[in-house]
Amino acid sequence: MSHAIDTSARDASRRTITLATIVALGGFLFGLDASVISGVIGFITPEFGLNEWQIGLVVGAPTLAGIASSIGSGLLSDYIGRKRVLIALAALYTVSSIAAAIAPNYETLVAARFVGGFAFASLGIAPMYIAEIAPAEKRGLLVSFNQFNIMIGFSAAYFANYFLLHASQDGAAWVQALGIDRHTWRWMLGVGALPAAVWWVLLFGIPESPRWLVVKGRLNEARAVLERIRPPARVEAALAEITESAAEPVGSLRSRFNELFKPALKLPLAIGLIIGIAQQVTGINAVYFYAPSIFEQTGVGTNAAFAQAILIGIINIIFTVIAMLLIDRLGRKPLLMIGLAGVIVSTSLCSYAFNQARYQITESSVTQLSARIDHKLLAPIVGVEYSNDIAFKQAVGNAIGTAELKKHEAQLIQASIKINPYLVLSGILGFVASFALSLGPVMWVLFSEIFPNRIRGIAMAFVGFFNSLASFAVQFLFPWELAHLGNAWTFSIYAILGAVSLVLMAWLLPETRGRTLEQLEADFAAR
């Protein structure tokens, strides 16, 4: 008998892990779709003649759409279910990737990426679904599957961009036949269509969330789902606990929205908003979406910048795995405190390195520049040393023209900069490691834990709105910040905002590990 019970428990655990893995593929698609643009910027900027604001809009368009979808999808998931919404999001990922790859101009590209941004709602719906099927003792680990897949998606994008860049340069017959040499950036944007289509198919095989079914009064269906993902002895207890927490009427949309601002939800709402905004304003998406551009600012050149971006993906995966192993052992709050401290140190290191940089074009470095740059035009600034990147770029832009500067910026910086690039590389990788250990997985776990069942969808949509708004602001403003504030000040701002976030989280955040969603709801209400 004992052996049969153990076998049933293992089978239930295996089915839960399988479902979490399938749903978490939405994280992979987000990571792939979001960060693949990092390799595209250098191609489309001269091809479409983009300025800083236009670059920011191309990069940030999906997140802008995500601001709307984070609200709409959360509300929709409360009405039609988590599963149906996930299926719709998978279809949007597929269509967007294809449309972006064939976009004939800047406006169409922005529109295609904007449409794909509605699918970014998977960032909230996927962890919500996973949290609602996961047992309390494994919830942190299973919800972290989504963050882990985001990191895998980022890595896949960096590897794909690096592969396509090198393929476009080797002159192979198959490269020319596929047009990779002529349409490199289009291939970069199109790689997400196949995995998106696969995810769409797989989602038809998952069950609906048992908690959503209970809220809708479909107890027999909820019991049937729980019988698949819980040991037989725990099914009725789990169903009773969910039923009790859902006993209070759901109410209208307006009443549920108003409930967010009741005293019982004051603390969880404050925590959700602070960590949602902090995750973005510390600058992670500037690093993810502009990685090659940032590394080019250190003078390593385009190919090396793409290669270093791969390291971001690798570090992401390693430290996300560490976070997944620790989040249910060490807890949410310790990971968050450690990670935020690391973010502060790392961005400060980047700021220091760029602040120490000096720029000077010499006679010898001019001869190493491409023949496509008119060397004679550079004569007035040869031998002049500049103390920061803004002054240097303004001088070069005045000498050869802004359009020529954009085309050859990486090469010009490489020929003139004096900096320790390893400090910047260490700072960026440290930043990514710190984020992957803390703000990345911990935020989504907390979002799925701190709000009551009956309003979890609208609550996650509300805080997700501000998370997406902050993310868009970072992505949209980053090119302007580099152009007008400079590298050093941009990273200093991220360090300052990280310090503010650390103080607020140390003050407000309680530990949530090991508690059922129903217990947490009661605890927050009592506080």
C-alpha cells in the first residue's frame, strides 16, 4: 500500500512538473522575442535612418502593447480561463515574428512588434497558472520555471544573433541562397515563429486551472484536475481549501478593482507595486535589449560585442538555476536583498569604468578606419582628447555628420577609446547575475502569492501594468540617455534606484515561502 501511495505521489508530481514546463515556454518566447532586437538595432538604424527616439520605439513597442495586455489579459483570464488566454498569446507570438521579419519599413516593423507585445502578457498569466496548480512546498521552484525559460529565451536570441551575424559574413552558398547575407536582421526577427507555433499546439493539451474552476463553481472539473496533479490522499483537502478561499462572491469588475485599495490589501499592493517598478527601473532591460550596443561603447567592435552578449545569456541561465534551487530553501526576501545589493555594486562599477574612459583619435588610428569614412573630415579632431563619450560623439558628428557617425559609431569608438573594458564586462555580468538571482524570479513568485484567489487576475494585471510601464520607459529612454547623459550617468541612475529599492523591500517585505496561497491571504488580511 505504501509503495502504491508513493507511486501515485510521484506520478502526480511528474504531471505537475510537465504542465509547468509547457506553460513556462511562454517565458522562453518572451525572452527570445524581446532580446532578439538587440542584434537588429545596428542594422535597421542606418537602413531606416532612425534617431534615438525611433530606436527606443522599435525596441519598446512590444512593452508598450504589454502595458495594455497586462490589464486586459488578466481580466480576460478571470472570465474565460487561464488556458484560453495562453493559447491566444501563443498565436500572437507566431504572427508577430513573421510580420516583423517581412516588415518593409520602420512603421510596419513598429506595428508588428507592437502586436507581438500583446503576447507579453504571458509574463503574468503563465506564472499565475503555474502557482495555481503547484503544491505550496514546490510553488517557488515551479513558478521559477517561467523565469528560467525567459533566461533560456534570452540566451537563444543572443546565440541566434551571433550565428546569423557570422553566417552573413562567410559567403557560403547556402547563406546567399537563403538571403541571410542580405537580410540578416530579418532572419533574426523571424526565428521566434517556429517555437511559438509549437507552444500553441502544446497548450491545447493542458487542463484549466483548478482554482479558476472552483471560482466559477465547476467543482467536479476542478476535482478531476486535482486528481491528476495531487496524490489521492490530498485531493479533497486541496479542493476544500481552495473552495473555502473562493467562497466569497467574486463580484463585479468594479468591485474587485475597488477591493485592491481596501486596508487588507494595502501591504500586498504596496509590495507588488514597489517590486514591479524596481525590477525595471534598475535597468535590466536596457542591458538585455541593448547588450551589443553597450559592449560596442567599450570599443571591442561589433563581432566581439555580439560574442560578449552570449555571456549574458549563459550567466542568466546559471544564476536562474541557482535562484530556483534556493528560493524555497533560503526564501524570497534573502534572495531579493542579496540580489539588489549586487545590482547596486555592479551598476556602480559600470558607471565608474565609463567615467574613467578617455577618447582620442590619433594619426595611426585614422589609418585603421574603414575607407568608407572620409578621413580628411576627421583632421580637426585628430589628437584632441575628450573626457567623456558625449563630447567625443558630438565632435565626431560635427566633423563627419550625424548619419555617418551612426553608421560607423562602433568602429570610431574602437579606434579612439581608452578604457578597461573588463570592468564594464564584469559590471554587466554581475548585474545580470544579481538580477537572475533575485528580481527576476522573486518578483513573479511574489506576484503569484501575495494576492487573494478571487482577485488575483486583476491584481496581477494592475501591478503588471506598472511593471510594463517602467519597462517601456527604460527601453524607450535608453538611447536618449546614452546620447545626452552619457554612459556613466546612465548607470549611476540605475545604481541610485537600486539603493532606493533595497531600502523599501527591506522595510516592507515579509517572507512567504512554505505557506499555502490561502494561508498567505489570511496573514496579509490580519496585518
